[in-house]
Amino acid sequence: MVSDEVRTAGKPKRLELRPDRAKFHADGDDLSFVTVRVVDEQGIVCPAAGDLVRFHLTGPAKIAGVDNGDPINHESFQADKHTLFHGLGLVVVSSGRSPGKITLRAEADGLQAAETTLETK
């Protein structure tokens, strides 16, 4: 038996960061793709959210790019902020040449901020 469940999102509450991998190589070329999500109190993505998210990065890495999947969005991919599209966005973190811990923080007005820790070896 197969079933599907559809849930309606509540009021946007917080940001979430979900890296595709938390550990990557300190070779100056490796990348971690971090999905940004606006979720409600139950963790359901809020598809109507289009918040401007600001990113802060500490550690031996840099932001290689940002995006949101909106085909008509003209914001720069080379920035430390970006608006979300349907409650989602992406920030690409590029490793430096020194190993260490990296902290990525995302902030948006009216939402709880999110942080994730990455590591390069």
C-alpha cells in the first residue's frame, strides 16, 4: 500500500542550513553545497517565503556562490546575501588550503538564525 501526505506550512519561524557534506578537502578547490530553508515550527518548508538571507563565514573557506533556483532572479551569484525562492536557497562554500573548522551562519529579519559547522582536512 502506498500513501502520500500533504502538509500545509505554518508561519515562517526559522532558517535551517543543510550541507551536502560537513567534511571536505582543504585543497582550495573542494566545495560543500549548503541548502538554506525557511521552516515553520514543525520544520515544514514555507513555500511562500522569499526572505533576504545574509551569510557570515568564519574559518579557512570562502563563499563561492549563492543562488535560489529562480530563473528570473538577477541577483549576483558572487555575494554574501541572497533572497530565497519558494522558501529555499543555496550557498556554496569553497575550501581554503588550510585545514580547520568553518562556521556558516545565516540570518534573515524576523526569523531565527541558523548555523552549521563544516570542516576541511
